[in-house]
Amino acid sequence: MIDYDGDHIPELTFVDGTAFRIFKRSANGYFEWRVNDVGSEFRFLGQGDVDNDGDIDLIIDEHACGTSLGYSGCVRVLRQVTLGTFEPGVLMQSAIGVSGAAVVDLTGDGLNDIAIFNRLGTTVHVADDLGDYPHPVRPDIDQTSIDSPGALTTIDANHDGHDDILVSQYVDGTFLVNSNGAGGFTRTASQTGYGPKVVKLADMDEDGLVDVVCITESSNVVGVVVGYGNGDGSLGPFESYGIGQNSLLTDLDVGDINGDGHLDIACTRISEDRLGVLLGNGDRSFQAPLTFTSFDGPSNVRVTDVNNDGLDDVIVANHYSETIRVFRATAPETLVAQSYLTARFGGSVKSDIEVADFDQDGFIDLLAPSRYGGPEIHWGAGTGYFPDYDDLDAPSGTDIILLGDVNHDGMTDIICHNDEAKTISVLTNRGNRILERTATFAVLRNLDGLCVGDFDGLGDLDIAVNDGNGVYLYFADTCELESAVPGDTNADGLLTPDDVPGFVTILLELGGSPGARKAADMNQDGVNNAMDIALFVSCLLNGGC
């Protein structure tokens, strides 16, 4: 029952196929007052004054909205334009399994925002007073001339202590988006005339400046390309290095494979099922390329010391054979195929592996996507073998994986993107081989690039994405504090409007600790949902609980 006309007598609302019927009460009972046709089957999620005009608007779940935003979690606002009459408003993207929505001023700016609850978490859409709900933020730079941006790489190009973004265009090369450390950005001129599809950062020439190491599909450049960093923040010259048959290079990584103190490059070549290695001399030159046979479809490669002998070994993920092969380094120039394990990527799920010591036992662990569930961690034993593995709590089919310390506790956390569910999940490392999903939020479309860095200078990890049409940013504000006062997210012992940003952050669960999430669990039922929002606002208005 909803009081649409403000006469303090609730009307009755019934869903009838693609329409909903409103019945108004009279002296003789209820009569049909209004009929609104939505145009497709739907269900109600919530209500409230979305556009701040004093009347009630509705939030619905369109089961098959069929727009460019995709089909996962399509939520639409129906704005009340006259009494009991509604028109379609903004369409918002959430994760799968939408269960409800709340309309409330979460930021304390006098404008009502929308929190959408779903199977994987909560997405918050913050009002901008323009009738829309921008999420995420698009940097204020000229993006009209960007031609299908691809890979994104975090790099402090101008050495000012702020994370910038290197953007690769598929056709017109790369350019830098420089951060001022406060959420502002400027765009610099293009760095190359071609667009790298994989980029790694390393000081290849040992001059103390970061260089970019990349592979490209450009017909004008063959092999591996290194863009050498300069003191003024520019990149160049860009030098290419042949590695045998240069066609269909798929991935690369950097490390000291032969133990001579100089960085080497390993790359995969899917056309001939080969692993290629360039041993570096530290002076912008390389030795003759080495090649090794891999299994079918080598697509991704990581260089790391799996057996703690001081030499970096090479791990290759083979997409078509659904295997991961470990090549053990032996001085001076030999890689020995030591072991392999069966993986569960393949098909539409990329073989995007990562390596880190997740459980801090001194041995490198291996992270791999799975099309049957969340990513898998294969726990290292320091022998080059990975005898045990655990499935992580993330949507199945995760196909982009990044690593970083999200909550600054010294342990490696995981950020992963799922193309089918159109979500980004943050898995926080709690130690003892426990990784907990602490954030899941929606992205609008399929992603071509994803990177993390501190782009606003607040000391936490933000997330930059592109969808082929431009670069967008999700800004995070980590909240690690704990208080005995419900809702006191800044732990000053008081419940004030200063706690609103922290409450929103905890609701999104971007880097929140268990204590921080408890601080936002207003009714202490172990779940953050619409009831906690209502209680938080009520307590805030009443000066505490």
C-alpha cells in the first residue's frame, strides 16, 4: 500500500502482466483509479521520492530490459509525473539476483540516493541533482577522440608520487591520463602510433626510471616493444625486439630468469605453441631469443621463483589444452619443463593467471580463473608443484584478475571482473588461506581494460575501467575503524553527518574490515541491507541510538 496522492489514505497497487493497477479508496470501497503500462514484465523493488519533487516514485526490476547495458540486474526508476501516473526514468545496472531497493539520502547532500540489493552485494547510485545517477565517475578529460581504448596500466609517469593511467587504443596508440592526486586528471599527447594489447612496467635499462614492456598486434611493429621512460614523464624511444616467429604473441612478463642481475622477458606465442625468452643485458640490448615448446594454446605467462633457488621460473597457462605448465629455470640459459596441472579455464573464460604468496608461508601460490566457479588458488609448496587448491567466493567465469593490497594490511588481495555477471569483486585476504568477498559492484558493459591505483590521493586503491567507449573510475574510501556506537564509522564516539561517507563506503564494502562492516550493521543481524540504512538515517536524525 502506497499513499500516492498524500491524503494519508493508502492506495492499493497490483501487478498485472506488463502493467500495474492502482485502486483508490472511496466511501463505497476501492475502485480502479490508474493503470500504468510498463511495456514488459517486471516486479517492484522499492519506492521513495527519487527525484526530490515531493511525490512517490517507484523502482522496478525489468527481467529483460534488452538495452546496451546488458541483461544482468536491470533496474528502472518510474517517476510519478502526475498523481498516480508514471513514466519510465533512468535505467541502472546492478549485479545479478536483484532483491530490493531503498531510497535515502546517503551522502547528506539533501538529494535522495538509491541503494540496490542483490545476490552478490549492494550497488549505490548517488544522485547528482540532474535526474541521473552517475556511477562510476568519468574523468573530466577530452575523450571524444579516443578510439576504442583497450588495456589500462597504472604508472607514475611524471614521478610526482601520484598514480597515472596509461591507456592503450587499439588503433591510434597510447596516451597518458595524468592524476593530480586529488581526483582531477589531464590528458597528455599520444606516446606511440600503435596500441599495445599487453603492458608490463619494469626498469629494463637500469637507469632508475620505469619503462613499459609491451606486445602489439600492429602490422608496423613485430616482437616485443620496450618504451623507455624519461625524466620528464614521457616515454620513448620505443624499441622493438624480435623473438623468432612474432605473430600472435599473447602475453608477456618480466623477471631475472638466468640470475645475472638483469631483467629478462618471457612471452607466449599461441600460433606455434611456444614460450619465448629474451635474456636482457641491462643496456637496452638482449641476447638471441630462446624458444621452448608448451602445450596447446599458450596464452598467459608469469615469471616468478617457485622453488626459492634465486632464479625466476616461468609459468605458462595454455588456453586450449586447459593446462598450466611450470618451467624451472636452471643457470645459465635453460628452462626445464618440470610440472603441469589441469586448469578449469577455457572456452569464453580467459587463462589470466596471477602469482603471489597469498598465505605468507614463503612459497609462491598460483591463482587461475575457472568457468565452473570463482577463481582457484593453487597453494605452492616451494617445489614447483601446487598440490592443493581452494575455490574462491566469486561469480563463475571470472576473466580479468588483478592483485593489490586493498586494505593496507600487508597481504595480497584480489580484484576480479566477471564478464557474464558484469560485476567487479574484491576478495580481501584475511590470512590463514581465507579470502573473503568484501565488495561486489556492477559495471555497465563488457570491459576491455581494468587497473587499480590510488587515483585520488586518499591512500586507498581505486579502480579504473574502460568499456571500449571511454575510461571510468570507481573511487574507494577504505574504512578500517571500529566503534561501540552503532553507525559511528569514523570511530570518534559520536553519530554525526561525518559518519555518512564511511557508512556508504561500508555499504559498498570497498576494503571494509570485519569491524567496519559491523559498525554499519545497525540491527546486528549480520547482514547489511535496507533495514540498516533506515535505522542509520533514523539514528542520525535523532542524534544517536
